[in-house]
Amino acid sequence: EVAQKEPSYHTRSGTGSKPTLQPVWTRKPTDVAPEDYISFYTTFDKFSQPLNWTHFRVEGEVEFTALLYVPNSPPPGSTDFVDVKSHVKLYVKRVFISDSFDNFLPDWLNFIRGVVDSDDLPLNVSREILQQNKLLQTIQKKLVRKIISLLQDIMDDEERWESFYENYSQFIKMGIIRDQSNRGRLSKLLRFHSAQSTDKMIGLETYVANMKEGQEDIYFIGGENKETLLRSPLLERLTKKGYDVLLFTSPMDEYVSMHLTKYDNNYKLIDISKEGLKLDDNDKEMQEIYKKEYEPLITYLKEVLQRQISSVEVSVRLSTSPCALVSASWGMSANLERILKAQAMADKQAMFGLGAKKVFEINPRHPIIKQLLSIVEAEEQDSRTEDIIRVLYDSAALSSGYSVDDSASLSSRLHRLVAGSLSISPDFEVEEETFPEPVKAAVEEEKADL
């Protein structure tokens, strides 16, 4: 496959006085006016404007010049991340080679438009051979680093970062998921709302800078939206003790947390909706004391809920709620279960963990839990006690982000508890409906026909 020459791009000189045949990317950046960069961008997209660009030359082990653009909004089809082709044109010594290299840039950068012109790559070789060239691979690495730096410049701009992040956060997150070598650099571009910053999104660097004294980990929780997460019982005690918690509200955030397990190679990302949360040493001591005190109730809860739960634990995360439901440390979070259930074509293997038993956590300071302990210790538990426990379990599931498997049974238990509170027998029967004689005869005739 012989390289083909593409027409040169006519642009104005730096002074704007006379046109020149010199391609814009071959000129010094100081000699190119902003309007020339914008004009050149129209050769890639006539219907939008560039948000930012970078024009640079690299010398050393490999020499090349690049002019790369970030569009003001993602180009159509760029968010599919399937069968991705690069939209950066490759030149060798100003001779056009290709504009459709597979994986010339990583798939998460498929929104980038621009030109790369190398002095070192061979000319008259097939595209397949050229893609395996080690110099091209070196160029690719340097391009990605430059693009990340360009994105960081945008994120540092107070006037532009919010609209940029709204449009391009999915590309950044896909980069963290798929590009291991640049995961750490991309993590600095992430932004989230948090329990202490509900109006303005913050980065991981800001979160770490504001961490409570003695805090070693970054806490997060995932869910459908910010408002729901802020009402979660799992946040209660952390926020009360002064810990901030990041709010992951995008489906992609859940997958980001699977790949970005540490920030800055130092701070672990901890999902507070999973078992094993540790806040301080005092909690551990109090847990052991409460565990002994509540052993009779814990045993009884395991008996009643044995089909739904793997264990019962004294909670370190509850403050005002009586109980909560959390997933095992190795299991799916409530948020991931919700995401997978919403995907009609979800992978069967991915769905395997759905329905796994959960950990039921109790708040030993809550009046309901204390009263249940008294009932069990006095051996006064009955069917009504079981109803109360199952209702507590279902309410804990809902407030912790899970769905209720049997809503009809939940409704029946609630009706029995309401009846008891109204001094109505739990075995109440609904009054039979009576019909006037003509209607009654018609009903009986209809039954006979059936």
C-alpha cells in the first residue's frame, strides 16, 4: 500500500497579511493565530467549533509534530466505544498516510481530531506493517500523555470545566477502565458530588486534602441519584463523625471503582455499602461489647432470616436507623445489582452474583432493636415478632438500595402489624360482600356457566 499525498492546507501567515501554502501544523505555534487554528479545524468538522487544542513538536528518540483538537461537544457516534477508529490523520514528512488507523489512539480518545506528522516513520509500507512499528507505538504513548495534559488544562479552567466534564466524563471514565498505564493520570480528572459538597463537584485530590485527621481511605457509595444517596442510612454515622463520602451516581462510576482501587498509589477507595467498614479502634471495641450483649437477638435474627442473609453484625455505620443491609466484601453492591437488572441483555456470567445473601446490620442503640432484644431474652417472641423482623429486613433492603423480592408478602405483613396496632386480631377476616337478590342470582348463574 503506497502512501498517497493529500492536498496541503492553505492558511494565513501569523501576521494575517498573505496566504501561504505551508500546512498549519508545520508552522511554529507562535506564528499561528487562533482564527487559523479554528479555520483548520473545519477540515475535520464543518458543523462545530473546537473547545481547545494543543500544537507541539517532540524531538529525541522520535521526532514528530502534532496538532490535536478537543471538539466543543462529543462527535456523533463517539460514545459507542465499539469498532472505534482514530480520527487523527497521520503524515510522514508531510505525505498523507492514513486517517483510519485502528487503535492509533485508545478507543476512549476517539473524540480527538487532528494531525500527526512524523519525520521518522517509513513511507512506502503497508498500513498493517506500519501499525506494528515501534516508533509509531512510542508516538502513540506521547500523544496520549499530551492529550491528558490538554484535558487537565480544561479542567483547571473555572469557566469551562463543568460543561466539559458533563460532555466528556464518560470518556475519562472509560479511559480509567480500559487504559491501565494512564489510570493514575486520568484519576486526577474525576469529579464527584459528596456528602459535604452537594452543590459543587470535587476531585479526589480535594477530597484527600479535606480528609478527617487519621482518615486513611476514600469513602464512596453508589446509587441512582444524589438525593437518594444523601438519604441512605449507610451515610448516617460517617457524616455524623465528620467523614465525607463521595456520591457515585453514574453507572460507569461503579465500574471505575472496580479498576481504580487506589488513588495516588496510597488511598484505597472503600465502598461503604459493603461489609467490613472500619472507622476507628473505639468502634471495634464497642462492637465486641455489643456483640456479646446482643448475642441472643443475633441468633434469633439468623434463624428467622436464614434464607436471606449470610450473617448479622453490629453496625458501625448506623446512627438513627434501626438496621441496614450491606453486601459481602466480595459480592455485588446494591448499586451494581440495580444496574445489571436494568440491562435487558446483561451477560449471564455478570448476573451470576445477583441474589447472593447479604449481611444484616443492626443498630444496638436504637429503641426497636433494644426492645427486640428484651423480647427474645424473655422468650416472648411469636409470629408477630417474626413479622416485625421481616418488615425490618425489607425496609432495610429498600433504604440500602436493594429491591424487595416479594412485595405481596411485605404488604400482608404490614397489614397484620397495622391490624395489631388497632387492636384487631391478626387472623382477621374481611367481611363478605352482599348483593341484592337479582344481582346475587346473576352472579350464581354466571358461576354455574363457568
